[in-house]
Amino acid sequence: MLEAIPDVVPRLFKVSEWVELEAEAIMREKDGPLEKNLQTSKTRPSAIVECRATRKKKEKAIMTEEENLKSNLVPLVEARPVSSPQTSMGTVIFETGDNPSAEEIQLEGVNAADVLCGQVIPLLRYLDSKLGKYARPTNVGSYVELVRNKTRVKVAKAHAVVEKQKQLREIEAKYEVLWKRLVEEVELRKSSKKACESLRADIEFIRCATVDLRDRPEAFQVAFNKESRRVDELIANLEKKYQTHAAEVATKVKAWAECEAARILDLELIERLR
């Protein structure tokens, strides 16, 4: 168990860094997942760029810190003469300014190894389960790389969501324009329908008026012919009456002439008798 501890130490620093990043991700998920925030609110591209730059800076700082820790641990492990695994671990991890005895170093090494194993083994089991959950077909170098890949996936998803929202806004804008055009066409169709109904009523009225005007001369012609026949009859009756009256007048004139001649004869006879 103690021989495996020097190999665990560099990994432990990666694990601690990964735990910090995981805790930060959990806190970020508690505050609100990035996808939900992007779905429920309008995300600006500048905010995503700033978040990406901040994460890149954090990743670079973690990588430099990891390299510094590795470079610092390797000289410390190589500088100490290793007589036994217990003394080497006691010297590397729990190095102090004093020079304790061999028994104290051995006891401290054993206690430190027990404590370290009791803390590290459950953590490694948890991280192995997380690694099995988020493992990819490619070889992941460390848990920091795993978190980095996870962050990249989240950023890619956020970028995809932003693009989808942008496309959705464009589609909604096109839909609004098409809807306005459709409403205008519907209103235009309604007005055209009303105008067509009005024109149809006018055409029907004009057709009725045309039929009436076409039938009216015929009625006038019939009435004129009827009146004409009546006038002809009246004229014929007047001619008959005139002829009858003329005959009567001629008879009366003739009778008057005869009466006048008789009166003249009577006057002459009266004068002779005197």
C-alpha cells in the first residue's frame, strides 16, 4: 500500500483540481444550468465569449500549476535516499525542519499512509465511477482533461443553442412577415368579395332595368296601336256623323228654301188681294 502512494500523489493533485472544477460546475448548475438559462433568457454572444475566455484562462492556470507541482515533486522524491517505503513517504509528504527519530518517522509514515489511503481510496472510487460515466472512446489523460472536454461540450451545446435560437428568431420574423401578408390578403379578399357582391347587385339591377326598357317600347307600341285604332274608329264615326249631319243640313236648307219660296208667294198674293 505504501509503495503505491508516491504514484498516487501527482494523481491526487489532479484529483483536487478536478474536485474544485467539479464543485464549481455543481455550484454553477445550482445557480442555473447554462442550457436552461440560454433557453429561458436571451443570451448574448459577448457573454459566451467572456465565459469561454475565463474558462480557458482557468484551464491554462490549472495546467501550469499541475506542471509546477510535478516538477516540484520529482526532485523531492529523487533527492531523498529511500531506505524503506515508509521512511520515503514520511520524508516526502511530511517533511519538517526537525530531525525526528526513526520510530517517529515510521509511526508518522504509517499513520499518514492510513489516513491518506482512507481519504484517497473512496475519492478514487468516486472518480472512477465518474470516469466510467463520462468516458469517451478516446483516451482521456486526466480528470482535468475530462472536465475540460465536458466544458467544451457544454460550450458547444450553448453555442448550438444560441444558433438555434438565432435561427428560431429569424424564422419567427419571417413567420410574422408572412402572417401580416396573409392578414392583408384576407382583408383584401374580404373587401374584394364585398365589392363583387355590390357589383353583382348592380349588374342584376341593370339587367332588370334593361329588360324593363326592352319590354317598355313593345308595351308602348301595343298601347299606340290600340290608341291608333281607337282614333281611326273615332275618325270614321265622325265622318259618318258629318255625312249624316251634312245630309240633314242639306235637307233642312232645301226645306227652308221651299218655305221661303212659299212665303214669298204668300206675300205676293196678299199684295194682290189688297
